[in-house]
Amino acid sequence: MTTRTLAIVTMLGSTAFALPAAASDDALRQRDDRIAQLERTLETVVDELGRLRDQVAVPDEPELVSAYGLGPAASKIYGIERGLSIGGYAEANYRMFVDDKTSADRDQADFLRMVLYFGYKFTENIIFNSEIEFEHASTSANTNVAGGGSVSVELATLDFLYDEKLNFRAGMLLVPVGFVNEVHEPPFYYGVQRPVTEQSIIPTTWRENGAGIFGRLSETLEYRLYAVTGFNGSRFTDAGIRSGRQKGNRAVAEDWAGVLRLDWYPEALDGFQ
């Protein structure tokens, strides 16, 4: 009887020692699997951080497209999700006469302008946009024989986007006339200088205080309708109406002017309007 009891106890003891060994193997496998999973997760996180670091150092260049009649760079604010947008451009030129005959024909290098765009998207529907321009590298009145430079606010608007067909805008507006007045960024007109017709007949850059509505009536038709402070006729000269621009500077607002622009984009002629 004693021998049988010892045998049973011995067998039970062997089983008891075997169970912890099997459980230990399972725990080790689970631990190894967990470590492998954590390593894969860590590699993914490291790759993602590297990609984000590259984006911060060299951000992806978004495709700039014109919006609501403005130039592509001036429209940058409309393409972001929210927050601050900064853009701009600079323009310099060199003029050399082949045959200098008079003192007025001297060769000239001019840092013509530097433009900064500042915008802020408060919400999807409320957007501030602005353009500040520095001309001829200085504001001194005695910089050269042609006169000094200037610093001007050429655009400062607050947009309320209500619907694709009806939106509201107020502030310092670019008057929607001609081709260059609204889209006056150098890559988007031919020639080194802005066309003479767009400087004399249409006094580019023409901006005035005002308010109005704008929108897209269809896939091919856009409009802008503004009420603005008009010209100051007392400043007109024999050279034209350019001097009559008030530029938002203590503008006479006794009589307001209205301006309506329709832009049609024919489907059969891509790129034309």
C-alpha cells in the first residue's frame, strides 16, 4: 500500500513540474511577439517623425491657383485649412541702352518692388487677406532723379464666404477692371513692365476703400460687384486720370462709384476668359 501511494505522489509531482515549464514557454513566446510588435511600431513612428521633420524643413509646395479674381500668390490664404498665411514676391530689372544719346538714356538697375502677402483664416467662412508693397527699395523722396520709393497697402479685405454664388467683401479693394489690376504678379503678364495701357488708361494698381459681393454663378461665369470711393477729379491732368486715384488715403467719399465685372471662361477654350 505504501509503494502505490509513493508512485502516485511521484507521478503527480512530475505533472506539477511540467505545467510551469509549458506556461513559461508560452509566456516567452508572447513576450517575443510583443517585443517584435513594439519594434515594428517604433520603426513606423521613427519613419513618420522623419517625414514630418522633412515637411517642416522643406514644406510641400502647394499648387497656387487664382481665387475670386486675385493672383495665384495673393490667393494662397484661400487654400489653407486655418490660421496664418504668408507669401509674396520681389521684382528687379536692369535696363541698358544700346546707343546712349542723352543723359536720360543712362543704364539703370532698379529693385522695382517687393510685395508681402499676409492672410489669416479665422474660420472656413471668415478670411482676412492683405498685400503690402515696397517700391524702389526706399521711401526717401531724394533717392534718385526719378523720385523716391513708397510703401503702400494695396489690398486689405475681410471676406465673409456665405455661398459659392454669394459672398461679401469689405476693406481696401482692388478695383476689378482690366487684366493686370487684380492679377498683377509678374509671371502672369507678358513683358518686363506692366502694359502701358494698364498703367495709363487703367491706372494700375487701382485700389479704393469699399464693399461689395462676389461669387461664381456657374462653372464658367464669375462676378464681382463693388461700391467704392471713386476718383478725385480735381487731380486729373492732361496725362490722364491716374493721379485721381485716392488709394484709401483720407478718400473723399461724398459720391460713391459702382463697378461690376463678369468673367466668362468658355469651356471650349481652356485658359481663356
